Amino acid sequence: MSKTPTESHEVHLYTDGACSGNPGPGGWAYILRHPGSGKEVEQSGAEEVTTNNRMELTAVVRGLEALTRPASVELFTDSVYVGKGLTEWMPKWKANGWRRREGTRWAEVKNEDLWRKLDELIARHRLKYTRVAGHSGHPENDRCDELAVAAYQRFR
């Protein structure tokens, strides 16, 4: 039985971000896996002064940037911030000119540059968000955490 184009372009993206202090040195990491072929890529990086939320978002952005063609992507992350941003907040922010309500006034969206980049990237792919519990023995999430922490250790 042959695969449909969507099945052959299905990928799993596992991500995590970590910070020592918030703000402080931070790291991000992803694992990109093509279930059909078993091919897998790990990548990580760090910033000297950043926040945990920026690192969580950066991991997703970098993982999606690594894709060379449109794909059906299942994103696995322990970040409630990324999950709520994708499913609840981003559509409202876009409708309101990338602003958010803060009490009775409008405020800027934190990490707007990364949210805009993420919005641009997910327009190319079909994205499914799956939340995993952090530090719970999920092998890929634990590996991403290990890579992200190792990445920022060079700044300590």
C-alpha cells in the first residue's frame, strides 16, 4: 500500500526551552522526527539573557524553520504558554492588530517577534498541538530538556 503525500510528509516535532533565572541564560532544543523513515534531527541553541517563554517559542520556531517543504506536523511540548498561544491567544492578537488586553487598556504582545514568525511558519504546514507533561519520563521531552540545559550551561 502506497502512502499519500500527506502521510509521507508527516513529522513529529518535540520541543523544550529552559532558563537559569528568568531572565537569565537560556536554551532551546528540538527533535524533528519523520516517522515514515525514522530519520531524526536534534538541534539546540542558547542566549545569554532571555526568558523561559522566549526559549520555549524559539524551540518551536527553529524546529519549523528546519522543514524544507510543507508538512503535517504534530508538535509535542510541555509549554502551556506555547499551547495557549497557538490555540487561544494568537487568533485574538491577530484580530486586534497584535495587541492584547491588559485590564482596560491595550498592551503589546510579549515576544511578538517570535509569535509573528511562528504564525508565518504554521501557515505553511498543518499543525497539531499535543501537550506533554514536563519532567514526567517522556523520552523526547526529557531529551530536549537535557539539550536545552546543556546549551545554556556555556553562559554560566
